[in-house]
Amino acid sequence: MLEPDPNYFSSFVCSGEIFELKAELNSDKKEKKKEAVKKVIASMTVGKDVSALFPDVVNCMQTDNLELKKLVYLYLMNYAKSQPDMAIMAVNTFVKDCEDPNPLIRALAVRTMGCIRVDKITEYLCEPLRKCLKDEDPYVRKTAAVCVAKLHDINAQLVEDQGFLDTLKDLISDSNPMVVANAVAALSEIAESHPNSNLMDLNPQTINKLLTALNECTEWGQIFILDCLANYTPRDDRESQSICERVTPRLSHANSAVVLSAVKVLMKFMEMLPKDLDYYGTLLKKLAPPLVTLLSAEPELQYVALRNINLIVQRRPEILKHEMKVFFVKYNDPIYVKLEKLDIMIRLASQANIAQVLAELKEYATEVDVDFVRKAVRAIGRCAIKVEQSAERCVSTLLDLIQTKVNYVVQEAIVVIKDIFRKYPNKYESVIATLCENLDSLDEPEARAAMIWIVGEYAERIDNADELLESFLEGFHDESTQVQLQLLTAIVKLFLKKPTETQELVQQVLSLATQDSDNPDLRDRGYIYWRLLSTDPVAAKEVVLAEKPLISEETDLIEPTLLEELICHIGTLASVYHKPPSAFVEGSRGVQHKRLPGSTGLGESLESPDTGSAAGGSDAPPAVIPSQGDLLGDLLNLDLTPPATTGPPPPPTSGMQLGAMDLLGGGLDSLVFFLFLSPRVQLGGDLGGSSMGAGFGAAPAASPASFSAPVSGGLDDLFDLGGGVGMPMGAYNPPKTVWLPAMKGKGLEISGTFARRAGIIQMEMTLINKAMSVMTDFAIQFNRNSFGIAPAGPLQVLTPLSPNQTIEVALPLNTVGPVMKMDPLNNLQVAVKNNIDVFYFSCQYPISVLFVEDGKMERQVFLATWKDIPNDNESQFQIKDCHLNSDAASSKLQGSNIFTIAKRTVDGQDMLYQSMKLTNSIWVLAELRVQAGNPTYTVSIPLRLKEKKAH
Amino acid sequence: MIHSLFLINHTGDIFLEKHWKSVISRSVCDYFFEAKEKAEDPENVPPVLYTPHHYLVSIYRGKLFFLSVIQTEVSPLFVIEFLHRVADIFQDYFGECSEAVIKDNVVIVYALLEEMLDNGFPLATESNVLKEMIRPPTILRSVVNTLTGGSNVGDTLPAGQLSNIPWRRAGVKYTNNEAYFDVIEEIDAIVDKSGTTVFAEIQGVIEACVRLTGMPDLTLSFMNPRLLDDVSFHPCVRFKRWESERVLSFIPPDGNFRLMSYHVSSQNLVAIPVYVKQNISFLETGACGRLDITIGPKQTMGKMVEGLKVTIHMPKMVLSVNLTATQGTHTYDLTAKVLVWDVGKLNPQKLPNLRGSLSMQSGAPKPEDNPSINMDLKIQQLAISGLKVSRLDMHGEKYKPFKGVKYLTKAGKFQVRT
């Protein structure tokens, strides 16, 4: 037992003292020795270097005195790393202690050995550890379980070679709940650094054992077990319900981490319960009180709870809809709690409670903390946009706040009023006069831009609009880009509305923007306006003063697939950051993306293929496709050399290839599109802007007729216009190719293709059993991919596949799966399972299957978007030898959901303007130039793509 | 799991560090200091921070930061709960949780941390179990040990660690067997200018002090358990019995512990014991303001309101106050700008009043907001939710224990907006 000690802090370790301590450590008197070790430990704790005493301290280790032993162990753990040779001296004592009749000493020895991170020692650790894992005393077993995790951290290979992982798995079935909990904890930690291994093999039996242990182990053990349970996918709703029933009591635990982990399990398994089930409603009711209780805990706990509640209310707003009041802010809450509460208040705001919410928000807007006040003012605006009935009250509240003349309040109010105008046009414009009074006090770019937008948009109702805008123009070059752009647009709007009085003003701003500015965005916009105004003022009016789309209600919702993933990670760091773990957890390259189980999930769980082995097991992608990185690099530098020179030379032609080419109408240069969808986390990065960054690259690939072309799946064949004469109209579908040769599939051969039929993407496969035995139990899973393609249902292979039998399967797909950028972009990694094994292969789908039916852009929008894209972002390439006229080409393309928006004929050239929309709502615009008699088509694709036009 | 722990005082010195895995350099704390700098107020430092290689999860307790370093994805609540538990244990061992006391007992602290976590996994966090392994310092014992030069080293396994009831140590013996329960309720409320309740709820706890010999099995039942729909229990409480019979059945830990906490939500009607009539105003011209506060009883269920205290955080420009109170004393802290009025008992016949003028910095603009009033109060022998214990039964042991229940209502975060 450790005894109280005098203050060792006052002692300062100098060389003389080291000497003194050395003498004391070697003293014959036990008591003196102990005191000396205590002094050493005290110095060590505060960071003083007492490593010189290593041999002397280790000499004290061989003692029956448990207290002294513990102190020496403490010292050893700290300094063994720096003195590995010396540490070896201690090994014998450790090994001896592992045999001690006292379980406390056995456990202590094995525990300490695991903490000594020296390779030489770990070798000696294996035997004692093996014994301790099977010790008769549960205390020793539970300590040994943790020790396996320690050892794995130091030397993972050793742990695997020694079979400790299997022993650890056996411990999940241990009779003592504490041992079970520690085994689960250790396995979870190992699994995290070791994603390939199928460590947590969860089946109904183990789940049952975990649930039993859950009731009896310590609070910390409960957390580990619950987190582990959350990874399990129940077979059906019955099992799901029974697990939920056994987990619900944990909601009443005093430890908030236990509560939140239980919430995670329930939120996840609830997905599988039918909504009309009574139990479903009961469960929803049971979830609210514990979440509310979390908010009465310490502020740090509140913060984490609030971040999680934010996710929960987005997924299931019904749980907390009556609990608005608990999110009301107290003035002495820490700021981080205040801001989170505010966020949730807005999410819960509805017609029923809006009066209360507004009253609160108004109260907050007079608080002291600037950040909080700003957010409160913004919140009022968001309420107005979210709850239409409250808009009027919100606007009047905002006006009251503007009257306070508090600078930052006024500015925030103006920014949100602009959004309110966008949502409810022609309703609240009467307040403009009040806004204009505050023009001079605006000093933040966002507020200035908002005010300028308002003045420009409503120029006809503001008598002195020209004066107001002119006043901004004086310091044009000192403004931020945001304000400059807005000012330019506003003055052009003003000019179009009142052309007579403002000619001078518009010229001034155009020349400022085009001649005196270094900013390309501003310059380009200036030129566009200038040209537009000088060539066709009517068109200019149509474009600039076009009716704007209404803004959406909630702009800050987390994207559904991400939300689903985050719900699976409730209570973790991911849930605090609202980012998937792969986005920030170091060394988590293999972290498997979790998804909520659907009520119609795969009949049986199929381990999702991990990236590594899937890639390894797949055919290497055709080498002729240049790597994505290179393309991107080029794109970002806007260094678009003609595609003909960047690409690798075409492969040597073969007889077969020639034949195929003839079949298709001969000699096409092909082009491959790469769409690069920047992952959300990188948003706002290189490609800039709030729009979904998207880049395009083009390079010649192999001839489309060569065997690999359909697999490489670009748009090449889509533009295969030449051979279209004899073909039926409809979407382009590449022929089937072999994805999984029988050699790799243990006799199963899979060939397939992708098609879009009646608006649904289908994966059409031919399965051939070339083995000697019957194949059954087929299932399929996709790895994450660039467009979130996922099976919409299970793989329907109803009858067993007997030897030499062939079966055709069509698997409908959807695009709501998790997204990850692939290389090449249209690469899809697939895992197919049957009774024999799991097989991995990768295939590539033609981008054209992703073009959706409503990809026809409004003419106006098309025009505006097209004009908005700077010329120099355009990339061009040519398709040779196409013998179709423009109309035939257009109708053929339409079959693949590439729509012709407009056609123009200039100098005998037909220009087709086309739009297509991808499943992830990215628009692609293209211009196709066809010269009669010339078999060469020119395709121009502008580089900037927008998901939605901002203003 | 938890990798390392740093203890940092409020000036930003790291005075203790403990690593459960490999050693992580102190420099990792720089990210924390940066955030601390930005937050100005130590209470406002975000509890979860993200650095390129680690996560920092911290709590702020007793002017100390407990900062833990994490390398893999773990539940931050688990870490925060654990850190609070460490602080609780220090409090329990040393009577307070401060830099001085931790430095004085550094070896015990170090040994405690070693016992509480193994490789980042919690090992023993129950104070009962820890005290069996590491004895808390007492003056008497240190005197005895210095005189005799000996120490009683128990090298037996702490029984609690292995049994199914880890919270109770074996072989407990008392000559006086007693079990006391305190039902303590705190009212959290926000009352607006006009006196209407914006929000009110009750946070209740039952604190127990049980000193009983052997392995007693207790059953505590309530007159009106229906009130309790949102509860959290100490692990010792058998949840099934609660679900089916609405009684608390448990084998108690030895000594002081929190048996349960509960929450009576804002949807139930919460009685507000006092009302506050107030008028705080700042004049547009001239550097002065007026303050007038009267407190009266509202729903006290016939009990005496005591320990009444009013705290007001004044705007920065209020330089001094010139107030007179009909009862109690008031002080104004010039640097922190906090006005405290210690009222004492509330006499319904003669309502306490505080009034007078506030003088402000000349030339300063009128404050944008009025300060909120924070209330403190106590009502003995009343649980404001109406909760009542009906009886306590003991099985498993033969003796007759002394039993007692006390009730107390306090103000929690009770705010009146002005």
C-alpha cells in the first residue's frame, strides 16, 4: 500500500543529490530504500532526469514489499526505453513474478512488462502472457487481455504469430464480464489499426454473450461493449428489436458516455424496425429524456452531447421536437455551448414554437458576446426562411435590432434580410428605406455586398440608388472582391433599369473593372457585361434581370449519406467534428465506412471488401489511360495542351481491332472524360468557390474498338456518331466484357456491362459456373466509389448455379451510397460472394449511365451559366470521321440523356449546345460544332461547373 | 484510448504529466495554449481540439485544466467522464483539487493515475477500490509511520475488483450502522423581465451515506415514483426492479455515493419559490443608472426560504454602486464588476429590498444590454418536485440500522432577465 509521503518536491536533483540517492537506494534498510525510490519517482514525475540511477533502482525490484515493487515498476516503465540493456536485467524478476501465487503480483508483472516498450523485453513477454491469458484468476486474465493490445502496439506481427488474437477472441466468451469487456476493448483497439483482419466476428452467439456481459461489467466496459455492438448488423427486425430491448436500460446510466453509446446502438438498430411497430414509437419516446439529461451535466459533456444531438435532430427530428426549451441559452454557459444550442434551436424551430424561439433569439441579440450575438441575428433570418408564417415577425424583429444601431448587429441583420428577400420576393421590400439609412455604418465586406445587392436589385424603388452606388464606387479598389463583383452587377442592373441617368456610372464601373483591376474574375465579368450591353441590350436585360430561383430552406443540413455515416459514429470524435473518420483520423486509411442498415438490406451480411485487397485482386486498369493525378495537375495549371500530344501513342492495331473498327464505322479518335469530383472535405480548396469543384480532362485513350475500351468507360463510344446509322435509337450500352475470369473466381466467371434503362442504372451480368460443384448463396457489395453507386437490392440469383450453367442477372443500382474518389474516376470495386469464397474485381462503368433524364437545362439558365464561365477555361477536342449531320447527332445523343438546348448556325457550321446532368447534380455543358461535309466534330467543354448558380 | 494526461494550471504551466503508452512531447500542448489564448476566458476553451497528429480533450476543474492526448478514434465523452472522475478522486483523497495539493502528494497522484488506467483503458475508478490499494494521506497515519518506521502493506487483491459488485469492498464492519439519504433538488430556471417563467426544470439527486456492516441489500421506495421518468442510477441499482416495481433495490457502496440523479423536465409544472421585482435602468444622459430589486415568496409550500443571495454581473462601464439594502449585506467587486447581495432569510412580512444608484464611467455609451440576475437560495426539508421517500428496507443482514432522509431544495442556474 502506498503511504502518505512528505513533500518530495522541494528536493532538487543535482549531481550531489544523485549521489546521495544512490547511497540510499543501496542501503540495507528497507525503509530507507523505499523512501529513496519515492524521492526518485517524485523527481521523475516532474520531468527531472533521474535515469542515471537505473541500475540502483532495478536492484530494489527483488523484494516482497508490494509497495516498493510498484514504485520500481513505475520507474522502469518510464526509463526502460532509454536504457534497454539495463532493462533486460529486470526480465527474470518479471518472469518470476508472473508465476507468483498472489494474483495481484501476477497481474502487476504482466501489466508492467507490457508497458516496457523495448523489443528485447517483449520477446520474453510471450510465454508469461500466454499463461496469464489462461490464468485461473479473472483479474489476471482481464489484465492480460489489455496486455495483448499493448503488445500489438509495439509489435503487431509478433501478436499474430503467437496466436494471441485467437486467444483474445476466445476471451469474449469468458465467464467473467470484466474479462469480456477488456477483451472487447483490446480487440476494438487492435481492429482500428488493423482494418483487414476480421477480428470482431460478430454473430448472434457472441452478441448474446456481449449483451449478458453488458449488464454486469463496469461502466467503462459497458462503453466498449456498446461501441462494439453498434458494428453488428442484425439479421432481421426481430433480432434488432430484441437487442434494442436489452440495451435500453443503459439509457438510465449515470455515466454519460454509456448513455450516448447506447443511443448510438438504438439509433442504428431502429432503422431496421418497421415504423408501424408499437415498439418503434416507444423507443422514440425513450430516447428523449436521456438526451435532455446529458444537457445538465458539466459543460464539456454538454458540448459533446450537443454536437451529437445536432446529428440526431437532423435524422429524427421527432425525438426532441417537444424539448425546445432545454436548449435555451443561459448567460453563463460557455460560448461553445451557447453556439451549439443556438444551432439546435433553429433546427427544432417550427410553426408551433416559433414565437418562443423568436423571443429568445431577440433576447440573445442583446447579449455581450459578439460571436454569439451575430449568430443569434443570423438565426432569426434562418427562422424566417424556415417557417414561412413567422417571416413577418422575424423581419420586424430584425428591424427592431437595426434600430439599436449596434454596428455588428446591423450588419448581420442586413445580410440575413437579403436572404429573406430572396426567399419571399415582393413582400418585405418596404423595409429598404430603413436599411439604406445604415449604409454608412457598414464596414464588413459581407454586409456591404448584401446591401449593394439590395440596392441593385430594387434600384427602381430607391430614388437615389445611383447616388448610393456611386458613393461605393469611390473606393472601388479598396473593396474586397466580393464587394467589387456585387457593385459591378448592381450598377449594370441599375443601368438596365434606368438607362438614361446612369450611363456615366456604368461606364465608370466597367472601365474600373476591366482596365484597372488585376482580378480575372472581376475583369471577365466586366467584359461580359460590356459586350452584352454593347451588342444586345435586350438580351442583356433578359440575362441580368432574369428571375432568380428561390433559395432553399435549409442550406446547412448535412448531406444524407454523410449523416447516415455519422449516426453510426455517434459519441465518437467524428460526431463532434461532423466529418467521417476517414477525413481526419490518422492511420485510418482502412476505416470501413459504416452505413445504417436498411429494413431491406442484404439478406446476409457480407463483409465489405477492403480497398487494399479489392484493388490487388482486380485486373489492372488499362494502361493506356493516363493517371488522374497528371490530368488534374494539368487542369489546375490550366495548361491544356492539345490532347493529341499529351496522350500516349495508340496501341498497335491488331486484326481483331481493325475488324471491330470497321464494324463501328471506322477510324474514330476517342476521348475519355474524367470527371473529378472533389470530396467534400476538400471543398473550398484548389478549385475554389462554393460550387462543387469539378474539373474536366480529356485525353485520347485506346481505340474504342479495342477490347478494353468499353471497360475504360469514357464518353468515347457515346460520341461514336459515325456508326449510328444502322443502330436503334436509345442509350449507348457497351457490350459485356469479362470482369472476373474463371481462374480467379474459383470457377465462377462473371462478365457484364452497365446500362441505363427507364431511368434506372443497371448492372447486367452473366454468371457462368465453370467449376465442378454447385454454387449458391450469391451476394454482392460495392466499395465506395466516385458517384456513390450502390446496389438497390440484393443480387437475385434464386436457383443454385450448377456446373456449366449460365445465368443472366440484372442488378438495379442507385447512387446514394458513400462517395470516394476513385482512380480512374469511373472505377468500381465489386465483391461477389458465394458459398465458395468472396471474390473481388473491379470494373469501369461508362459515365453515360450517370446522365439523368432531367438533364435538360433551361435555356436561360444555360445561357447564363455558359456566359459565366471564363473563355480560357475551355477545353477542346475533336472527333474525326463522323458522318452524321447535326440533327441526327443531336437525336442520337438525346438517347443517352445528352440534351441539345440550342442550335445555331454560323458560317455553315452547326453549333449544338448541350447539357447533361450527372446523378450527383453536377451539370456538364458542352458545345458541339459540326461542319457540313467535314467529318470532324469539335467539342468544347468549359471547365467551371456549378451545382447551382449562386446569385 | 487515452494516451497521456497533462495537468496545467490557469497560467499555462504544465506541472504534471503522465503517459500510459509511449511518451508524447509536451509541445503538443501548444495547440491547447493557442486555443486558450483565443478563448480569453478559461471556461470558454473548447473541450475537444484537433491537432495534426492528436486530439486534445480537456476539462476545466478548480482552476486546473486536465488535458488528455488521444491518438485514435475514441468516444470523447468517455474521456471527459474519465477526466472528471480523476478530478473527483483527487478531491476525495486530498480534500481539494488544486495545484498545491497535487504537487504535495505527487507520488500518490502518480500511483493513482497508474491504477486508474492501464494502456489507456480504465482499470479501477471506484474510490472504494482505490482506497484499498492506495491509502489516502492523513496526518495521523503519517505521524504514526514516521514514528514506527513501518507501513501496513496490504498485498491482498482488492476484493471489489473481481466480484460482481465492484463498488463495495468486502469485510466492512461498523459499530454504528447507519444509512442516510439526502434528496437534493436544484431548480434551473430562466425568468423574463415580466416575471413569467421562460423555462424551468429540476435536477434532482439522491446522495447517500451508507455505513453498514457486511453485505446489506437495501430497498428504497417512494410515495410518488411516477414523478421520476428521467433517471440515471448508480451502477449498483437493479434496473429491472425499478422497471417493474418502481423501487430502488441495491447493494450499496461503502461510504458516500450518489445513488441516483433525476430530471423533472420543463413540461411538468415546476414551482418557482420566489419572485423578483426589479428595475435596472441606465440613463441616456449623465453617467448614472438606477437599481431597485425586491424579492418576495411565490410558491414555498409553507417553508422558509434561506441562504438567499443575488449576484449581478454589471456591464463594464459601471464604476461604483451606491445602494442601500433593507436586509443583509451587499458588496461590489470593482474589478470583476460583480454585485453580490447576501440577503439571508426571506421574511414574507418584510420583503427585502435593495435600491440606489449606479455610477458609470463618464462619456461611455449606454450599455447595450441589461445584466441578468443570478439567484441563490435554499429551502430545507422540501423537495420542490414533491418527491417523497416512503421507506427503506434492509435484507441480508440481521442488525437494525439507523435510517434517515433529508430533503433540500436549492437554486441551480436560476436566472432573472432584466
